[in-house]
Amino acid sequence: MVGKKSGSFDKKGIEGLAKDKPVVYKIEDNKGKNLYTGVAKRGRVEARIKEHLPGAADPVRGGAKVKIQQKPSIDKAKKSEARIIKSQKPPQNIKGK
């Protein structure tokens, strides 16, 4: 079964996402603005994105939708993440990437 590439930013929406490869993910608001971009290793996709839900360890405020792009390796995912952060400057990426 192929997981989906986007879903609502809630437990139910996150649970159906593809998780068999490393991913770059974007959490967007209801207008499609990128609020936060991150990476998750294969098998950790669901758990990592759930860490951004309200009340979780690393919450992203205002998220409405999550989109993922599968990558062949975690290194490629990290390179893609860096490019997205540099070009889109998501307001909640604050670790100086």
C-alpha cells in the first residue's frame, strides 16, 4: 500500500502518510503557507510529525495541512530540507538552518 503524500495536520491525517522512505515534510496553514519544514527517517515519519501537534514536544502553531516528499536517503532529505528552508523561510524554523 502506498501512503498518501498529504493530509490534515491532526492525528488522523498524519497516520495515513507514507512512511517507507525518509521524507521532507512541510506543515502549512489553511492558506498553503509553509510554516515549518523538517525531515523524518524511514519508519519515524508519523511519530516525528506528531511531535509538532498542539501540546506535543515541538508544536507548530497554526498548522492545517502536512505535505511530504519521499526521498531515497536521509542525506537527500536533509539537502532538500535545507533548500526549502532557504527559499521559503518558514517562520517556525528557528534553529538557524
